[in-house]
Amino acid sequence: VKVFCGQIGRASDEASLTALFAPYGELCEILIIKDKATGDSKGCAFVIFKARPDAEKAMMALHGKHTMPSMTNTLQMSFAKGEEMEVERADAKLFIGMLART
């Protein structure tokens, strides 16, 4: 389950984020968002947890409560787009075009 994490600070690296999130459950991957031109961190990341309950535990414990070193604002966390819903939407629409009229 992919979780967006904002306000991580530009100095945060993968090791520090692993140390922060690992106590809440098994991590699959940490992706720090970087500037294409400079390669510097933009101060946000995606953390991918193996299980949804682990991601929810981390969000409950850290969102708006934990401040990263060198930051004044608290950590902001939310499920990444497309990860918000636990189950598939029953009312989702599917467009099918270019069908023959016959």
C-alpha cells in the first residue's frame, strides 16, 4: 500500500525513513521524490507498506504528530492516489468506445 509522506525534510534519506517507518510493519520500498535537475530531495516521499493495516498504524502514529529533524512542520501522510479505497468501487464506470453499430 503506497503512502505519501510530506514534510520529511530535504536532508532525509532512505535509511532515516526506514528507521522511522519500520517499527509499524514490513516495508516494500521507499521512494524519495527528487528534483530532476539537481537530484536534491523535494522534501516528500512515497513509502510502500506490504500490508494496509501497517500503513494505517503508521499514519495514526505519525501524521500531524511527528516532526522530522530540521523541520518545523509536522509530518503529513495520506494514502497515495488510487490507494484510498480498501475495496474496489462497485459504482465505478467504464467507458468503451469505437464499437461497431451492428
